[in-house]
Amino acid sequence: MPNMKTAVPFKGTKAQEKALRKVIAEYKGQQGATMPIMQAAQEIYGYLPEEVQIIIAEELDLPLSEIYGIASFYAQFTLNPKGKYRISVCLGTACYVKGSGTILEAIEKQLNIKAGGITPDGKFSLDTCRCVGACGLAPVMMINDDVYGRLTPDMIPGIIAKYK
């Protein structure tokens, strides 16, 4: 199993753990309980870090590898925390042919993180997506709900500076 550690240390609270254990107790023993428990865990924590996966595995008496397999297979789950500013670069066909790969590289260089990562201060996370529905503005990225289109790599530092 790959290393699940992130650049940001786990900061789960006792209240979050109590909420998770309550959900597990409600579903324990029911057929198909794993998915709703994992969905609830992600709502509680915002992502599914190794520490949370271990609690679920132990409480359901399942191997950690099974919980990790589910978490890494389904797109609805994320293993990494998201930053205050969630950057998503579109790699759909229209954006990709117009250079979104170089936009992604420029952001990775600017923030010193790779896609799927988060800055050590938790301020920025970087992901890719397949389409944001703004193909006419390709290449496109989003920062939270703000859409930026017709991007060139030299625009990236100025855009990111607005959020610092």
C-alpha cells in the first residue's frame, strides 16, 4: 500500500472522532455499511486520512487495505486535505489542446506542489479535472468558485498573488 502521508499533519479533533464513532455504531453490522460510513467520515473530516481509515477498519474489523482500496478507487473520496484555496486545472480535451498542461506545470512550480497536493501551510491545494464547462475560454482553471480562462503560464503568478 502506498504511503498515505500528506505535507499537512493530521489535525482531527476529539469531537470529529466522536462523530465518526457514532456513525460507525449506527451502521455497524448492516450489509453495505462501509460506503455510507466512509462518506460520513469524509463529510466530518473533509478527506480520508490514514488515521481515519484505521479507525474505520478497526471498528468494522476489516483490513486497512480494503478501506484504502475503496477510498482510492472512488472519485468521491479524497486522501488529501484541501486547501483554503482549491485550485483545479481543467485537462479536458479543449483545455488540453490549448495548453492546460503548461498551466498545470506553472502552478506546480509557483506553489512547489504537484497535482493532488497541498501547500505546507494548508492555503492552496492543486487538483486536475476533466471539464468545467467553459471550453470556449480554454485553457481554464478554477480557484474555489472563481473561473480563469484563456490562460498563459505567465499569468499564473499574478493570479495566485491575489489569494496570498
